Amino acid sequence: MSTQVDTDIALPPRSRFHIGDLSLRLVSGLAAVSVFVVLVLIAYKVIDQASAAISAFGLGFLTSTEWNAVTDQFGAADLIWGTVVTSAFALILAVPIAIAIGLFLSELAPRRLRAPVGALVELLAAIPSVVLGLWGILVMGPFLEQHVEPFLSDHFGFIPLFSGTPSNVGVLPACLVLTIMVVPIVASISRELFDSVPGDLKQGSMALGSTRWEMVRSVAIPQVSGGLVAAVILGLARALGEAIAVSQVIGNSLARPSSIFGSADTLASRIANQYQGAATPLQASSLAYLAVILLVFSLVANMSAQLIVRRIRRRMGV
């Protein structure tokens, strides 16, 4: 019996012009390019505004502690110190709390509590910074002055960090306000990261005899370590750039106190407080110079985060 083989090969349909595909490429491409363009324009404008101060003070601006609008002498050393110290203390306090919240909501909390508690954490991030700063002035500052700072001074006063006269404004209130602002950001991202860990990996670890803590330590955290680093960097960016809430509670004093009870100031706070009322063009340019320093801080932090994430992924073979 002979059979006839159909030798006709079905050809793929002819590609047709789709206005939707072209529009998608065009819109998404423009959106991606616009981010780069906006960043370049912001950096150009800030550097251009700061050019007079850069020419007048050079890199000595970074080490000078003087800020005198009368003599037109300006320096950023004390402001850099205040920014670094408050942001570092805020991260030290906020990151463990935020990761613990993320673990609780993803691994430990009863299902009926996860949604309301998660909503409350996200609601904390939605509080306007000026409202949080006002709360710091009216409630937190007096509480620290009357209860917390005397306790720290009485029991740990031999350490210079906890010596000095209690005050309702200063480095400690600023650190706590920043902590409150950083926690919901890192906590929300941490929760999403822990929820993204495959359930098979967690169940397999538990089946091999691991306790829940051992499973978290050996499976969950290594799987999301790169994302946790990115979350911490986002929290750092929030702490570095916060101006209004910090300016309300830090005391706005150009100093470098040895105690966390003393007043200080930050780069962002000084810009917010003085730019509109700058007495001279050189002062306005010096404030823009402070903005350039903040941009550099943000750039270095983001590049460092990317390097850390890449190293972690390379080590894990991802």
C-alpha cells in the first residue's frame, strides 16, 4: 500500500505591524531614558549652582567647621559628621527591628494577624515627616529628657557617648525619629523577600530536623541576602536625605558633640532651613555644595550596594 506524504510545511504567519507593540516599546523606552535625563539635569543644576562655592573653597569645604554668613566663610565638616552619625545610629537601631518584623509577618504571625499588622507597618511609612517631627517635639523629646536620658546618664555616664546634660532636642531624638522612618521601609521589603523564598526549601529544611530558627538562618536569610542589602541601602538613603523631621528635633546647632544628648545639624536639615533665606549668593552656593555632597553620598551608597549584591549572588552561584 502506498501512502502519500504531505510535503507542505506550515509556514509561520507573516509578521504584521502592530501599533500596540510599537507604542509599548516607545513608551517604555522613553520612560527609561527620562529617568536618566532627569538625574543628569538634577546633577547639572545642583553642581552649576554650587560652582561658586566649589571655586571659592575647593575640597577644603569638606574639612572646614566654620559657617559664618557675615564673613562668607562656610564649611561642611560638622554637617557631614551629623549626617553620618544620625544615619548610622538609625540604621543600627532600625535594621534588626525591621528584619524581625519581616520575619514575624512572613514566618511566625498567625494568618489573621499578618494583614492588619502589615497594614499598620505600611501606614507608619505614610505618616508625613513634618507630623513625625512635631510628635518628636511634643512627645518624644520631653519623654527622653525626663526619663531616658537621665537613666542613661546615671548608669552609663562614664562613657562619653552617654554623658552630658539631658535635653529634649539633640542627636538622640534625631536618631530615633530616623529609626521610625526607616523601619517601615526595610520591614516591608524584608517581608516580601521572605515570602518569596520557595516553600519547598523551607519545608525541606524543617523535614531534615532543623528548627524554625535554623531554617531561617540557613535557608531563608541566605536566599534573600542580596535583597536585604538593597533594602538597607534604601533605608540609608531615606535617613541621609530626611530634612524636615530631623531639623525639628536635632537642635540645628553647628557643633560636633561628644554625647548623643548634644545638639547638632545635618546636610539636609541645613539646606532646608537656610536656602530660602540665604543672606549672600555665596551662602546659597555653599548650600548647593551641601546638596552635591548628598548626591555623592547617595551615589556611593547605591554603587556599594550593587557591588555587595553582585558578590553575594556570585558566591551563591546565582
